[in-house]
Amino acid sequence: MSLASRLLRPRLRREPFGWTVALARPRLLVMLGRPTDRLDPAAPFEVHLTIGHRCSQGCRGCYIDARPDAADTMSDADWVWVLGRLARMGVFHLALGAGEDVPLERLASLAARARGLGMLPNLSTSGRQVTPRLTARLRVFEQVHLNLDGTGTGAGVNGRPPWSPGRLMALRILRACHPRVGVNLVLTRHNCDHLGEIFRALRREGIRSVELLRYKPAGRGGRDYAAMALTAGQGRVLVRRILALALRHLMTVRLDCSFAPFVCAAGFSPALLRRIGLAGCVGGSWLLSLDGRGALTACSFHRPAQPRDFRRLGGPGLFPEFDDWTRRAPEPCRSCRYLDICRGGCHVVAEHVNGDFFTPDPECPLVRRPRSNRPLFSRRMEG
């Protein structure tokens, strides 16, 4: 049986709650077992690997604070050890990225090794290194997502595309040579009101897969977070707008886990959200992150005072602050019917804004309205 055939077969993993079934195409995780308040798995479903931090682009919101003179300590031998360890843990998916001065060939070589170990590697890139010659190497990735510049104030305004000419060329090269290409877009208060224009531009380019990420106060992104975060008004209507745009343009739209408070506040029933597998902060549980300096963190945006060393991969109790949050939840989260789903929202945001990791996400629409736990939109949105 060929490697491709083996990877398309479902993978099973025993869990504390039952079983997880992982499918490659369609990309799907199915959790089977007894009902429980928390579906914490035996090992992460996905691990984010930042292979290196060298980058000369200087993006103002770079969450890894990549720089031209960045010094990384992880060698290729270290990464090979990491991949073997993750495979033995039963990890299903890997998300690979790096500063844009790190050769994509290096990421492709590690992705090929991950494939051989039974894991599905995915790539996020700004596309600066993408050329027709390189695209054959990039087919080793299950999916390739192009990172659009989500921090500018003019994204999609007045018919202009939400990308530079170089990224447009990279997108077209990727679309011509890879069967599964999408885009990542960081949402800010400056581009959120132009999502309709952005989606129309993406549709013209044949894009059908979009991942929306909340702007995080990590790395250089913390410097002007207050000026980039969504406004209260944008947050209240965000989920309704995204659903309408996804249906209108027939796109698959994924939201990162930090948007869970906005989804919950939209008025869906908790039972429905549990059935579709919505989960808020799953750092240290559903996912882990490892960077080029050997720092093991609960998620890509988590910056603890003392990061765990990568050799502790698979060890118990690595991130108790994430594990304990729902048990220690303060009001209004403690009384919220979405607590076990949302898990307090994004704790990276809470720590930056409030100075306290254990406070609720200050931008949750229900936290902004602490005297009411009623949905913000019509009950007809419960399905």
C-alpha cells in the first residue's frame, strides 16, 4: 500500500472520553464516547511548529517577533527528535511556519519526514519564497495557507485587493500547483468592516478556504494592541456577518479558538455548539506550540515567564494554568452557560489587558454585558 493510501485511511486514537477518529480528506476529527463536560484528549490533536525566527520583513504585528538577526537553537536533529516524539504521542496534524528568511525547502524536508511518520503537515507562509520551481516541493503539505496582511488600514478598501502584488502572484502560483490552497487573515478593527470586499476579492481568485484569526497581543503585536483589537460594536455582529459571507460566497471559514466568546454570545444553544465540537481556549490540551528556540508553550501566542523545554514533550501537567482555568473561573464566566465550551475566552488577551491570566476575556460580548447572559441575536439562530 502506498504512503498516500495509508494517509487517507482513518486513524484511531484511544482517549479518556472514548476515541478520536481522524480523517485526512475531508479533514475531520470525530470524537466518540460518553458525554463529559470536557473533551480533553490523551495528546494534542495538533501541534504548531515555528521552525525559525529569522525574517527581514518587519511586520508590525508579528506575534513571534521575528527579526533578521534572530538566533535559533533548534537544529534539524532536534526537530527530527521532536517529530518522532509527536508521532509516538499520536498527534494527528502539524502546522509548520517560520520567519520568512527561513528556507521553505527546510520546512518541506521536515514535512516529508512528518508524512512518513503518519502525521499530516500544513504550511502557513507569506509567499515571499514561492516560485514555480519550488511548488513541487510544497505538495508534501496537505494544505498551504497564504498569510494576508491583516494589520493594514486599507485592506480591501475601494476595490483594492487585500494583499500586495507579490502575495497575489504567490497565491496564483500556489493555486496553479497545489490542490488545497487557502488564506489566513488576521482580523483587526481596520479591516473587519471590509470583510465583504475581501471575500469578493478572494472569490475572484478561486479561494474557497479562509481562516480568520483574532489579533493577539503577542510579540510585536502587543505594542499597539489597543488600536488594533476589534471594537465592541464589531464584536457584537462579527459572527452573524461571517456566517452570511460564508454562505453568500460558498466558502469554508474557520475561526481560531480565541473567537469562541463571540460565537457563544451570538445566541447558539450550548447543546448545538457541543455537537459541532466548538471549543474555546484549548491551549496545552488540544494543541501545543514549539518554536525555534526550543520553547514549548500551550499555544502559539502564549509567552510564559518560564517556557517549558522541548524535551518535556508528552510529560504530564505542563500547563496547569490552562488546565485549571474553568475550575477557578470568576464571574461572570462562572455562571455562564457556555463556560465549559468557551473556557473563558483568550487568556493571552486577558493577561495583556487586565494584567491577570485568570480573569475573563475582556472583549467577550457577554463579559461586556455582565448583568445579562441573554443572546445578542435572534433565537432563530439556534439550529
